[in-house]
Amino acid sequence: MPNRIILTAMAVAGAALLAGCDSIDPLQREGLWTPTHVNRANTTLMAANPADLVRGTGETTSNGVLAAAAIDRLYNNKVKKLPDSGLSQIQAGSQGGGSE
């Protein structure tokens, strides 16, 4: 019975100690940095022109004929094969040295 009282007292003391962690947590303390909208802010800073993130820009060196032809081939199942790169082909399956 005394062990149960000691364990209960330890649990209560531990909970009380952990409740104080909120005051030292850097994400909870008042007046410190908070991670609100951080990804949006970083992306905006990395963009050369932040307005491009809203409306985008067009391609000035092409009139879209090549892109339209590629989409047409895709929709009509006439996609061109990639040229041979000279590298060995990747095969599915195991090529390990295990016994069969």
C-alpha cells in the first residue's frame, strides 16, 4: 500500500513539473518567433518576382506549337519513344546471388 501512495505522489509531481514546460518552450513563449505561414514567406522570398506566384508568366521563346503537338500525341496514344541512351536496360526482378 505505501508503494501505491509513493507512485501516486511521483506521478502527481511529474505532471506538475511537465506543466511548467510550457513556459520554457520557445514556440509557446510570448514575444518570440512563431512558425505561422513560414513556408509561404520563404517561397515569396525565394521568388524573383513574387507576383509570379499569383498569376505566373508565359513563355516568350515559343508559340506553343511543340507543346500542343506533344499533348495531341499523348491524347491519341501516339507518344514517341525516348531515344536509346546507350545505357543498359533496367529490368524488374532480383539479380542477386541467392539459390533457387
